[in-house]
Amino acid sequence: QVQLVESGGGLVQPGGSLRLSCAASGFYFSTYAMTWYRQAPGKERELVATITSAGDITNYADSVKGRFTISRDNAKNTVYLQMNSLKPEDTAVYYCKAPLRNAWGQGTQVTVSS
């Protein structure tokens, strides 16, 4: 069964950094693009960043461009989201997603607050 497990969230002050990880199993990870989403309370789920299977092409939401970096290590079946210069509006539950049915993780909470 496809499993995705996010980790690395927490409470940080504005301007701080976090690195999220998503450990994948149950599918041929290295052949799939991966995506990070986030959802803040009362908001729609938002696509944050995507990365191709080889990790050579990335795409970002305008709201995070220049601050966040998505990467992957196919040998470890893991995708990462490095988040720098965090803002309160980045507060959300962050999820990773593979392009497979029901391929969502449980999410990890990121809270940016002073």
C-alpha cells in the first residue's frame, strides 16, 4: 500500500526556517513527480511545490517562490521542502502527495508565530 509520512513541522518564529520530509513507500518512488500541498484553517488546500521524478524541474506557488525549495532523494524515497524566511501566512498543515489514488500523507503542522 502507498504510504507517505510527513515530518519536520513545528513552531517557528517569523524569519525562521524548517525542513519538512516526506518518506514514501509502496510504489516506485523514483518514477513519479511529487508535490507538497498545504492547508490553513478555513482555506482551500493549496499546491505549494512540485518536483519531477528525476528532481531536475521544480515549480512553486508564487507565495513561496524564492523562499521554499523542494528536493528529493530517490535513493531514500524521500521528498523534502526547505522553508526559509517563514511568514505567519505560511502557517498550515503541510502534506505531500504522489500522483496516485489516495496517496496522501497525514500532514505535518507548521506554525509561524512570534
